[in-house]
Amino acid sequence: MTTAPGLFVARCLVRVAVWILVAGAVAGPAALVRPAASAAPGAESPLYGTELPADGYVSSTSCAAAACHGRGHAGGMRSEYLAWSPDLRPGKPNDPHARAYQVLFNSVSKRIASLMELPKPAHETSLCLKCHAVEAVQPAEALSEGVGCCGCHGPAKKWLTVHYQPAWKALSHREKWEQYGFLPVQNLTTRAVNCAGCHVGDATREVNHELIAAGHPRLTFEFAGLHVTPGYRKHWEEPLAPAEFESRAWVIGQATSLRNATKLLGERAKRAESDSEADWPEFAGYSCVSCHRAIRKDTPRPVPRAQQTRGKSGWEMLSVAAVDVAAEFTPRVFVGAAVPRLVALGELREVMAKGSPNLQLVRQKSAAAVAELDDWLTALQAAEDRPRAHALAPEVSQQLLNALAASALTPDRGALRDHDPDFLAAHAAGCRAVLRGSPDVRLSGHMRELVEVLPVPHTPNGRLTDWGSGLTNARMLRVRDQFRDIFDRTRPGGKR
Ligand code: HEC
Ligand code: HEC
Ligand code: HEC
Ligand code: HEC
């Protein structure tokens, strides 16, 4: 990595200061995931569809014939290609994936390439193409399509001529994947893991702090919310009832983003072990405010120290903050799935809460945590592939809201359990997903206020990295009050 000497010194100084801060602040780590009552592993067949094959990628125009997916008008039958293609009329919704390659030519990308001293322009750099295109597509000119059909549906070479034949319908999701490399993204778990590969990163792709500091937007991911990002034109309808879709997608999204973040952490630790120049710890894995509040003198601390609760500045806050709730609700949302065992994850969180986490320990614990998270995803994927015998019980949405609000607050509901904006945003994003599925007019005002104040992913504030001035004491108290009200109103026999 190359950095200007001044910045390098600043970086080292801040790093030392920050680790003192982190180590002090997290003396009592936030509640660890409780051990599971019963473990699920082993029972299901292994997780499939997590790593895409190396080749067989065809251009999106292969799918664009009128008889196939290139019909008439966006929104109509078989119009997927059109829905995905850029709509150049101003203000029209679009699929950002179709312009993902084009953005590599824009001024932000040029600046990133120059600040990072990339040897080639962004659009010729694998680091960028891994997420902004289908890197292995043939012919190579089709790179310019950006994230085309095969980026999400799998390499089509083997299945292109068979996927419309009657025998295709008889294949199970797993068979389509194992025999043809077709990614069955109807399965929300399979879908989430694939979206997260680019939207969170994985062992081979990442947006680290160096990229962010050079101007790349910080990646934030909440799977349910990603589907309703303003301006995103999807080319499909979800077959599930909204309450069912949102709760499933939220739970799956929690497991997935944490799994990918943990895989990435393990990879970063491995790299740092063999290369003393590699960044460690990687700043992008921590809450941005833990440092950026400290280095900007003009931004007040959100809440006086004495009123702050413990457990700030944590690792991957956006992914871990509400994961206990998702684990607890797994059997209620996916009938037949058990509460996942997340013991190694708890241990990893403890290691990551220390200043300068030990590399070897992180590598070991993250491998164990990924194995646990994969077991959880295996159960979720299997549940998704089973015919749905039960509809979501009507009370589950209320219970989930109640649990999320409770988790954002201290046990006596007197204060927020943590003042980290990502911690709070993760809880608000969960509430937002549940409320999209089961609207409750009593709570819409509360939700609106939370979204206005907090950096909830996939909302206009979601990319904010500098909340310093926004999160005043008064605002924090309002946030507490919103969560408290949501808690009270969703309690059985609670406030009306
Ligand atoms: C791990 C996957 C990943 C990698 C690697 C990656 N990006 Fe991105 N990039 C994304 C995602 C996802 C978004 C959308 C984020 C959002 O909107 O919040 C994005 C957004 C951007 C944007 C903003 C686009 C807009 O419409 O505002 C630019 C510019 C960009 N990337 C350039 C680059 C460049 C240049 C590189 C290589 C140096 C790169 N990216 C590497 C995933 C990646
Ligand atoms: C960003 C990921 C992504 C990209 C890119 C993408 N798709 Fe999809 N597509 C999905 C998801 C997710 C679904 C919903 C699950 C399903 O129905 O299989 C879907 C659904 C579909 C469906 C089923 C539609 C329905 O009504 O059920 C077709 C057909 C399809 N896509 C074709 C295409 C074609 C053709 C392209 C390229 C022009 C493309 N997709 C690009 C993610 C993607
Ligand atoms: C191969 C990598 C890749 C995959 C897989 C992928 N995306 Fe993306 N996505 C991107 C990139 C790159 C961008 C940024 C494009 C831009 O800004 O022009 C993006 C942008 C988006 C945006 C707009 C983001 C924003 O905040 O403005 C949404 C919404 C989105 N993706 C949804 C999805 C969903 C849903 C899936 C899975 C079904 C998915 N993506 C899978 C690479 C990917
Ligand atoms: C451990 C401390 C630390 C954490 C955590 C951290 N940063 Fe930074 N950040 C720094 C330091 C030090 C610099 C200046 C040196 C550099 O560019 O690396 C910086 C620089 C930046 C810059 C460039 C600022 C400029 O004026 O050019 C941006 C943007 C940025 N960080 C965003 C983020 C985001 C977003 C996050 C959270 C995902 C984050 N940072 C997390 C310490 C941190």
C-alpha cells in the first residue's frame, strides 16, 4: 500500500490512539450470542452455490432474444433483459448492475485509481472488475455489460439450451446447481450469499479502508432492504407474502452478511500473517465513528461519556449487532430449523474487541465461526428448498419487532444499549424490514424518525460516514424514545 508520508504518520498515530480507545471502551463486550439450546449441524446436506464456477459465462445479449428474455416493455412477461438494461430517461428507475462497468470510467473511479496508484485504469483492474462486471465473461468485450445475467444466475454455457425444456422444471434447485452451475436464486439463502459476495465482499473481493479513503462508498448491506433500494428496478416479483418474505430475508441477511464478513476477516488475518506490510487490523471492519469522531475536532461526541453504555467501537457492528435476535427467531420464521449454535462467533467477537487482535487467534476463531455460520445457512437454505408447509404465524412479526427494540435498549429500557450508529442502524433496519412486511400505522412515525436520524442501509442516509454532527445528545434521546415506544406497543397487552 502506498500512502503519502504525512498521512502514514497520521495513520499510525491515530491507529495507536484508536486501539487505546477501542480497548478501553469495549472492556465489557456487548452481549455474546447465547449458546444454542439444540444444535442443527450435520442433519442437512451441505451448503451449495457459495462459490461460482471459474468459466462458462456468456454475454447478456445471449439472453436478449424476444422469444427469451428480451420482450416488449419492462415489467411485462419475459422482459428481464429490458428491465436490466439502462433506462436513460432522467429520473427513471434502473438496474445499477447494467452500468456497474461504466462507473469505472467516472471521476470517482479515476480518483480512486490515482490515489491508490493502480498500475492500470480502474476498468482494466481486476480488483474493480471482480465486483463491477462478470470478469470471466466471453467474449471479453461483454465486460462492458457490467454485472450481467450470469453474475447472478450463474455461468449459462451449460444450461443455456436446456433451461426452458420441460425436463428442467423437474430438477431440484440443488441438481440445477450441481449439474449445470445454475444458481437457484429463488432460494433466498442462495440469493443472499451471491449478492453479499459483491455487497459485503468475501475471501476474494473486498472494499477495504484504502478504497474507501480514496473515495469508494462504504459497503453496507441489509439483504431485505437491498431489494427496495430507491431507484432499483427489479425484474421479478417475489412469490412470498410480504410478511413472510421480509422476515425470511431479514434473518437470512443477518446470517449471510456476518458469514461473508467473517470469511473476509479470516482472509485478512491470513494475509497479514504472511505479509507484514498488509493492513492489520483492517479499519473497514470497525465502526467508522470510532475513529472519525476522534480525529475531527469539530464534531461533538454524540453523548457525554458518563451517559454512554459499554460496548462501542465493535467489529462489524452492522452485521453483528442484531444477530442474536435473528438466531433466536430462526425456528419461528423457518419452521423445522433450530436455533443456530454460535459459540465460536462469540469467542471471535471477544478477540476482536481487544486492541490489536492476535492474528493467529483471529484466523483460527474466524474459521470456526465461518463453519458455524455455514451450518446456520445450510439449515436456512434447506428450509428454503422445502415446500412451505406452514405460513408465518401472524404474531411473529410483532414479536420480532419487540425483540429488536428490546435488543437496542438496556434491560431496564432506560437507555440505548450502545450508542454506535451502526449498532442502532442494524436494529432500525430490522424493524424497517418487518414493518414493510406487516405495516403498522402506529409505528410508521417512529420508523420515519429512525430512518431520518440513523445511517440505515439502503436509505438516503445509509452511506453516511460522518454522523458526528447529526448524532447530538438530544437526537440520541429521541432514538431511545422511538425504540422504547416500539417496544411498548408491540408487547402483549402493551400500550396501544
Ligand atoms: C467487493 C466488491 C467491490 C469492489 C472490489 C469494488 N467495488 Fe465499487 N462498488 C461496489 C458496490 C456494491 C457499489 C455500490 C455501493 C452503494 O451504492 O452503496 C460500488 C460503488 C462504486 C462506485 C459508486 C458508483 C455510483 O453509482 O455512485 C464507484 C465509483 C466504484 N464503486 C468504483 C470502484 C473502483 C474504481 C473499484 C476498484 C478500485 C471498485 N469500485 C471496487 C462493489 C465493489
Ligand atoms: C443482481 C442480480 C441479477 C442480475 C444481474 C440478473 N438477475 Fe435475473 N433475477 C435475479 C433474482 C434475485 C431473481 C428472483 C429469483 C428468481 O425468480 O429466480 C431473478 C429472476 C429472474 C427471472 C425470473 C423472473 C420471474 O418473474 O420469476 C428471469 C427470467 C431472469 N431473472 C432473467 C435475467 C436476465 C435475462 C438477466 C440479464 C439481462 C438477469 N436476470 C440479470 C437476480 C439477477
Ligand atoms: C458481481 C457483483 C454483484 C452482485 C452479485 C450483485 N451486485 Fe448489486 N451492485 C454491484 C455493483 C458493482 C453496484 C454498483 C453499481 C453502480 O453504482 O453503478 C451494485 C449496486 C446495487 C444496488 C444499488 C445500490 C445503491 O445503494 O445504490 C442494488 C439495490 C443492488 N446492487 C442490489 C443487488 C441484489 C439484490 C443482488 C443479489 C440479487 C446484487 N445486487 C448482486 C455488484 C453486484
Ligand atoms: C481505526 C481507525 C479508523 C477506522 C475504524 C476508520 N477510519 Fe477512516 N481514516 C482513518 C485514518 C487514520 C485516516 C487518514 C489516513 C488514511 O487515509 O488511511 C482515514 C481516512 C478516511 C477517509 C479519507 C478522508 C479524507 O479526508 O480524505 C475516509 C473517507 C474514511 N477514512 C472513511 C472511513 C469509513 C467509511 C470508515 C468505516 C467503514 C472508516 N473510515 C473507519 C482511520 C479510521
